[in-house]
Amino acid sequence: MRRLIPALVLALVVSACGGGNPGESPGAAGESGAPPSDDVEQVLRVNLGNEPPTLDPTLAEDSVAINVLRSITRPLAYYDENLEVVPGLAESWEISEDGQTITFTLKQGITYSDGSPIVAEDFVRSWKRLVDPRNAASYAYVMADVVGGEELLGVDTETATDEDIEALLDAFGVSAPDESTFVVSLARPAAYFVYITALWMTVPQPDGAEFSEADGYVGSGPMKLVEWDHSAQIVLEPNENWTAGPAPTIERIEMAMIQDPAAGLAAYEAGEIDVSLVPTQEISRIQGDPVLSNEVLQGDVLSIYYFGFDLKDPEGPFTNSVLLRQAFNEAIDKETMIATTFAGLGTPAHSLVPPGMPGHQDFDLYPYDPEKAKADFDQALDDLGLSADELALEVGFNTDANHEDKVAFLQEQWRQAFGIDVTPAGLEWGAYLDRLNTDPFDIFRLGWGADYPHPNNFLTDLMVCGGGNNNMGYCNEEVDALLQEAAVAPTLEEQLPLYNQAQEMIMADAPILPLRFGAQFTLVKPWVQNLVATAQDSNAGELFYDQVTIAAHD
């Protein structure tokens, strides 16, 4: 989670720990001493920052959409405040001795927001929809471990007929022996697979579901979608048919779409929203403000800010030169970049798996060394038969998310080291995602937050050959073999050496420029009670918005 993140540059995503304490907001119950009041309107106001490209759980791939889906849908499993996997819509599950069959028993009497029953066949339908190659879902790859999953992921939709695909879907390893039993058959043991069943794209879907508007939207979560004013606001209210967990305490969630980070902060200071990310250039001011400094939620997060190299273009310079990719890494002073463009928040990233997650490795293959960077750059161009003038490189990023100063820093570092100008190319979020999926820039900004706290989510999900979130087009079959071996190892202790070896090989290939492991710096109004943040959030408390209460305030 986690997905492409549009505004990760804001020192944003939230932590399970704020200064070493459990991740509750400054206004959490027991801290402010102000209990919720019957006279106070129970409305939580947050800022999404962008329009969700879709609220179709099968197709959602970005943190904006996921922020909404956390509340209006619920999968088989879910998370507690410590990111331990706990029952969601499933009451329990059993794993066979060989690790290849997982049997879920659904909770009794669970229903959708329209009151219709949720049955096991709904999971069969939604999982098949996810892996159906005709839907081109970017997260379809999470089904690779299910019997028949790899065959479906390998389908060429240009040549396969509908009959071919339907036959493969019929053989896909999910079944519903009865209305309350959902069975998953795995092609091989996968110790992390229960984590997959806690992800948004695995939620049940009623037959014929539509997801384009609030009217007619049927969800499976504690809140329901009641308003979707496109490019302006989304409104959620309690699902009166929710029985799979505690009843919501919040009565309304208003989700604004203020794209400009400065405008979002201004809305917070004006009392128009209750939770706000902070543009990096404003962090020092907030820290020095006697009022606002007491409203800060701060800590580490399971996320990374990085730039990818386009390896999909067979004629591209980065595709054909590992040394060139390494040179571009060696030219960046990450500590100075964090100090000057992230207000000192976060830690330099030299690999993929973040601190606090099993599999984090503290090594740096490409320490900042402008002289070596220049020598490697010159050698790479000589090997490619190119001159510096012939490169004509673009660096892409999404606008209205405070990335401009980061891109400018990189441009200047490369100009100083190599004497070249890399052209910036900014697009709004939706257009940027489209460009990444169809015609990537030479170098492009990416962010990744944990979908689940396991190294598989960063290494396999981002770097496996043909993976839906492998925007670089990186492919190393030896790495894939190690990741596959790690996936079937029965214990984390046996998995980690394999994940570590794979990570070292990935970084030696330099398909990315890792820059910063995440930190959060979020403002939360003191009247917001019980906002429980985790290291997996894109917006503070998104996993448990429904359990927030609002205390009395001026």
C-alpha cells in the first residue's frame, strides 16, 4: 500500500507510531480529555487530494481510490491497529497441512449496503473478474498463486478467444461449496496469501454491480457511498445493513478533492477539513506554531519514494545500459535532497523494502559520488555509441502534488554531474497514470505504500517480470526464481534470505532510483477522537474511519 501514491512527496503517509507511541491522533480519546458529545455533529472531513480514477475494486490501483474503498468495502480478512490480519467478512479460515488449500467460513447474516446477502459465490465472481485478462486489472497478478492463475495472467488477449478464456476461468482455483464457504486452491504453498485476502481488490461483488456513480453503488463495508460529486467531493454515511463488525461511530465522512497541497493546508487552517497533509515547505512553520505544532501526527511509514527507468523501449538507452542506470543513481545526494525538499523527514532509501518491515536491508550500492557517476556515464554512452546531446531525456511526474522541487533537484544533480539537461514533463494524476501504462517517460516518479507488511509486497509486486505494478518493465528470470522460491518457503525465517538475495540482485540491476523511505507529518484537529493510524495508511486513519468520533470544539 499499496499502490501508486499521487502525493507521497508531502511527508504524508501515516505511521503506526507517532514518536514511538501507538498511532492515535493528537485528539485521540484519553489524550485530549474531551469526550464525544451528543450535541456535536459526527462528521469527519478529510481531503483525498484528487478525483479517484475509479471506485471499481477490481480496477482500483491508486491510493486515492483505496482511501475510499477502505470504508465502503470489506474483504475476507482485514487488519487491526497493529497490522495483524484478523477476520473481515470471514469468521474464520483453515489452511490445509500441505499449505495449498484455504477454506474460509463467512460470517452469518452479512449483507451488502442494499440489504442483499453476501454469499461465497460473490467472491468466486469477483476473483474471476479480477484475473480475467479481458478486464486488464493491474492487480490481477495477486492471483498468480491460485490454481490456474498463471495461465490466465499469461493469456494473449489478441489471439485468445472468449471460449479459451472462459475455459481457463472455469479451471481457476476458487469455489463455493455452499453459501457460507469459500475455498481457494493454491498451485503452491504461499505463506503470505492470507494477506492477499485482506486487499481491496478481493472484496465480494454482487452480480451486475456498477461502480461509476454513487446512485446504485453497492458496497460491502461499514460505510456506504451516498454522494460522488466528481472533482469536488465524496460523501459516505453508515451502512445500516452492516453486521460484520462494530457499528460505525461516525455519521458522515466528507472527502474533499483539493488538489493543490497549499490550498489543502489553508482549508485545514480555516477549519474546513479535519485532517491535512503538510507541504514540505510549510513544515518548519507548522513546527514553530504554538497551536499547530500540537496537532501534528508524526512517524515512520512503510513506503518508498522512487523514480523508475523505462526499460520497455527496446531501443531506449536505459534498457540497453545497466551502467547508465547506475550512473544516474550515483549522481544523487539523497541526504541533501531529503533535507532540502522533504524538510528533513524520512530516511535515504538504497533498496526497496522499508525499515520496520521484514526483509529491510541497510546497504548502499551507489553512494553519492559525482566523479564516479561521470566516469560511468561517459563509459555507458561510449558503449551505446551515443553522445550526451543525443540522449534527449524526459523525467515525468504528476502535478499538483508537490513533486516539482524534487524533480528540479534531480535535474540539477544530473546537470552538474553529466552536463545534460533532463526535460521535466508534468501531467495531472489520471493522465499521468495513463502515460505510465502506455508510453512511459525515460525516467518517472513513483511511490509505493505497503498493501500488506511482507517483503513480497515490495519485491514481487514491483519487480516480477510482467507484474501489473512493474512500470519499469524490469525482468530478471533469476530474480523471479528466487522470489518464487521464497513464496513457497513455509516460514518467514526461511523466506528472508531468499528475498534478501533477490533484493540485492535487483539493486545491482538498478531498474529504479530509490530516494526516500517514508515519514508522515499530518495535521489532525484536536476534536477528532480515536483516529487510529497505521504504517500502511495513505491518509491518516483510513483503515478505521468508521470508528472515529468528534468531540466538542469551538
